[in-house]
Amino acid sequence: MLVFLNIVLRMIFLSYQLGEVEVSNLTIIICAIFSSFTFIAVGVSSYKLYKSLINKDDSAS
């Protein structure tokens, strides 16, 4: 268990060199989470819009 925790902590605090900027692995994980959340939110919103265009309600007319 401690070995696994040690590996996870090392993965979180590793950093990547992007040109002159050093970016930590934790920053990349946070950006991926926010990007995934935004992608899912846009997908759900688009689905609801598409569904509302398909389902025409007769009570509105």
C-alpha cells in the first residue's frame, strides 16, 4: 500500500519541461479535468437542444 502511495505521489509531483516553462503533472491533471467537464457540458447542452427541436409540443401552438 505504501509503495502504491509513493508511486502516486511521485506521479503527481513530476513536472514536464515545455520549452522554457516547467509544468507540474498536477497542473496537467487539473486542466484535463476542467476540459473534460467543459466537453461533457457542451455535449449535454447540444443534446438537449437537438432533443427540443425534434420533440414538437402541440400545446405551444
